[in-house]
Amino acid sequence: LQSLYLALALAAFLVYVVMASIFESFIQPFFIMFSLPFAFIGAAWSLYWLNISLNVMVLIGGVMLAGIVVNNAIVLVDKINQLRRQEGMELKKAILEGVSIRFRPILMTTLTTIFGLLPLALGVGEGAELRKPLAITVLTGLISSTLLTLIIIPLIYGLWEGLMEKHDPKTQSTHPNP
């Protein structure tokens, strides 16, 4: 059990390192990783409500959930960055446009994963009782994080980047405040 906790922490660290190198930023990966607590809150709530104890399958589901959840936020933040850097959009417009463009792909990816896990979560098939906690962890964590990722991540991105624009003279000249 302790080794799974270590694996979860190591997975989070490795995800951060990869994102920091891809986004060329130490801050933007935190925007993305901010979706993880929402995933784990949703999963914990469902495990409590369904009276499922913390076990190895739940922890494996948590590691899977961490990997899946950050993908939605990566897709969203990457699109907003593209709109700002390549098309020169101002912050607010880039965020609104990015969410609008990526809403459907994020929703489709989430729904296909949810429907794929539904038979496991419902306990269908041989050995389903063993895999059910894993499926419920991933399924409910994915639902809660997707709903909140589409709202919270753009909000945090906008607040932080807006503060940076106010305090950085280079960005003030390219994005004047109205």
C-alpha cells in the first residue's frame, strides 16, 4: 500500500516535469495539476457514498485518474497558449475561444472513457467485484474533474496571466488594458 502512495506521488512529479518542459513554464503545469484535487474529491465522495474501502484497486484507479484528468487540462491550456502566441489574441478572448474550441473534444474523450468503464463500475462480468473499485474511482473522478476543469482552469489561467500582464511592461505594450 505504501509503495502505491509512492507511485502516486512519483506519477504526479513526473507529470509536472513533462508539462513544465512542454509548456516551457514552471507555473502553467500547476494550472493543469489544479484539476487533480477535483478528480480526487469526486472519487473520494463516491467511494464514501458507496462504502468502498481504500484498497489497492482504488489506488491504482487514482494513478490512472491522475494521468487521464491532466489530459483534458493540457488540451485546454495548450489551445489557449496557441491562440495567444500564434494568433496574438488578447487573454480574455483567447480563453473564451480556447474553451469553445476544446469543449467538444474534452467532452467526447470524457464520455467515451465513462461509457467504457460503465460495465466495470456496474459489476458486469467475471471478477468484476475486484475491478469495480478501480472503475468507480476513475469514472467518478473523471466526471467531477471534467465539469470543474472547464470552469476552474480557465479562471485560474486568466487570473494568473492577467496579473503577469499587469506587472510585465513587455506584455502591456502588446495587450493594452481597456
